[in-house]
Amino acid sequence: MTKKSSLLVLLPLAVLTACTTTPNQAPVVERQITRRAPPPAPAPAPVQEVREGYYMVKKGDTLIRIALDHGQNYRDIVAWNNLANPNDIKVDQVLRVAPPEDAPGVRTAAVVMPPDLTKAPPAPKKTEPKGDKKPYTDAELKADKDADPKPATPPRVDKPVQLASVKPSVPAAAPAPTLSAEDREVSWMWPAEGKVVGQFDEGRNKGIDIAGRAGQQVLAAGAGKVMYAGSGIRGYGNLVIVKHSNGLLSAYAHNRSILVKEGQTVNKGQAIAEMGDSDSDSVKLHFEIRQQGKPVDPSKFLPNR
């Protein structure tokens, strides 16, 4: 068999063998799936501390409300903060709500400390000339003994002292607000005739409610100056605020009409509004007294009736 013939015989066999051979498979590689951790939550914004005498505006605040809560005239707050538009205040804005030190009318009185009564007064110093030191004679020693008085004998107690029985203590009423000398000079009267239908409750009712008829006169409960007259606080309707001293003001809400203007000086008992039901479900006067902007119980100030 020639070489050429042998190649012709082997070629089909090679093709057949190639067809029956299992093809090579690609290797299987197990890949480990790495899960990414969620990004960390952003750190909370640092809480901004507000110094005393300043206030950070919250959602829903108005300048009139802020002024009432701090016992100030809203016009003063506008001036202290150089506000171009009193109605344009923003959440988180910090406002000065106390007069600056150089504001007119602000005085710092000298503090005089009272004497400390717990300490005994110092013994008076002796100014007499010192005597000469000389030895005592027997006669002088006997004379000194005769001159010394004998101590008094304490009286004898035959019977034990009877102590009065102690009655259980009764809870005292809430103390009256601490007032300055200027605040104590304010004379008060009831702002309207009528039945009290809502008592003071610091958590829910910041004053008292007096029922009446539409158009009934609302009187200034004390002499002072009108600090606000308008309807700029939601829930109060037509409102009048009178400032009586640096620490005390009174508020008259839900009026039908207002009879005074801002900046006007009013006398105790002067008509300042007419009772109504503005921003209220019934005709009544909502009356508040505030000390340094904080609501206090009007019954601690008003006379009995």
C-alpha cells in the first residue's frame, strides 16, 4: 500500500473519532456575591442653642404671637432685629426678644447686699490703757471672791411641759406670683360683667372666659398703654393688649370691635372694645394677665366680687 493510500484510509477514521469525542466543557467557577452595606444615615443636624433673651422662630409663629409670649411690643422686636417686613419671619430665624443693654429706658440698679444676720457682731475693741501686771495680795484675792455673784439656781420643773397637738397640714393654695414694686402698684378691676364660663388652666386655658352679650363694653382692667390692637393672632380674634408695667400686661380677645389704637394711653375702667364672638363659638371675653410674657391666673389679681 502506497503512502498516499494510507492517508486516504486514516483520514475518515480521524474524522469519525473527532465526532465521537466528548467536547471539552468550560470550567464552572463559583462566584461569591458581595452585598454592599447601605449607606450610613446622615447625622442629625446639631441643635442650635439660643441664648437668653433670644427666640428661634417655629412653624406657625407670627411676630405678634412671639411678642405676646415674651411680654414685649412687637414694634420693639422689629426695631431690635432691624426687620424690614414684620410679616416676613422664617422658621429657625433667631430673634432678639429682650431689649439690648443700650436700649433707652433700660437701667441697671445697683444691688445693695443686706447684712449677714447669721454672724455675730465683732466685739468692740478696748481703748483703755493696759494696767500694770502686779501680783495679787491675799486681801485683794478675798475681795474679788466676795464680789463675784453666785450663779442663779434654775427653777425646778415639777410637771412635764404639755405640747400642743399638731394638726395635719392642709395643702396650701397656689402661691401668688412674685411681683416687683412697680407691678404691685397696678390697680385691677374686672374687665366685664358676666359669668365666668372658663377658668384659668395653664395647659389649656391661658386666662378666664366671661360670658356676655354682643356689644357689651369691655373695660381696661388697669391703667396702661395699648400695645396691640388688631387680629394678628389666630384663635384670639379682634384682640387688645394693654401693658401696665415692665412686667405685666393684659389681653382682651374675641371682641366685636376695637375702640382704641396702638400707643394710646388708657385709664382703669375705660371702654376699649365691644364684646363679640370673633374667632370664637360664642359671645364672650377671653381675658389674660401675663407676667414677663407668661400667663398667670387672673384671680390672683382681680378683686373679689
